[in-house]
Amino acid sequence: MLAYRLNEDSELRFLEPFHAEELFALTQKNKEYLSEWLPWVKKNKEIEDSRRFIEATRQQFAENKGVHLGIFYRGKIAGVIGMHGIDWHNRSTSIGYWLGEQFMGKGLITMACRALIYYSFRELNLHRVEIRCAVENKKSRGVPERLGFKEEGRIREAELLDNYYTDHILYGFLAGDWNELEQDSGGDEAG
């Protein structure tokens, strides 16, 4: 998956080293917005931090441990979606995502998740995809709910945000769920 068109305005692409400056600018512009739910944002202090992230994602892909992709809207980086590694023994992965505030409301994360789920089940032959969201993060929780994930439970005090721990809601989606969804929709779930 080098590039995958989501619609006429947006696509997923591998992040390249030359994207570091644009990615850093996006995180800085959205620092306050993003840091509410993403503790790493406050540690992202220079372009070199974005460059290291991009290099790490390229290494992850080269080692067959997952993929991270830039979400591009009208040619500009709007956010990132990726796998938090792949458990090949259990054929499972967990998806994480973020989007600049100015790109919200366009369905980009839902489309990007759908594409990554398709890739997980059809290309990688995985069995399970998870998404974890902070209980209070209603926008993020809406994505797996729209996509038909099953709410499987609550993980208490799963993540430290600023000065407090937040619980996560665990959502799961199985390859069999995807097969049913594809059959119900005529097999057109990739885009």
C-alpha cells in the first residue's frame, strides 16, 4: 500500500523524510487540540522529532511490523493513521489515528480506518483489529462505532494524560465481521 485514494480529495500515503517539516507544522498548529488526548504531542518540540517518527514508521514497515500512513487532503498532510505493531502469532493489530482540527468533519478518519481495516484483513490476512479510545473522547469513539466495531470492555486507567489516568474503551473487529459486512454491501468495503 504505497498510496491509496480515499476519495477525489484525499488519500493515504507513506510518509517520506521530506514530509517532516509539514508534519511538524501540523502538530505544532494543533498542539493544544491534539495534546488533550495524545501525550506525545508535548514532547514533539522540533522538526527532528517528526523526522525520527517518520524514520521509525519506515523501519516498522520494512520489518513487517505494521504500517503508518499520512492522511492527505487536497495534497496537504491532514493527520496520521497506523498500526501499533502486529502480533503475527495471534494475527492481530491495533489502530491509532489523529487529525488536525481544521480537517475534522470530512470523514477522513473513518475512510482511512476503513482502508486500513481492509488492508489488515485482505492483504495481511489478520484475524483481529482493535481500536482503543479514551472514555471521554467522543469524537474518536465515534469512528469504531460507525464502522461496526464491537465494544468489548473498559480498560481502567489505561493512559496517563497530563495529571490523571483515563480509562479506555476497547473496540474489536474480527475478520468474520468484515466478511459479513462485505457480503451485505456487495464487497465494496475498500473505499
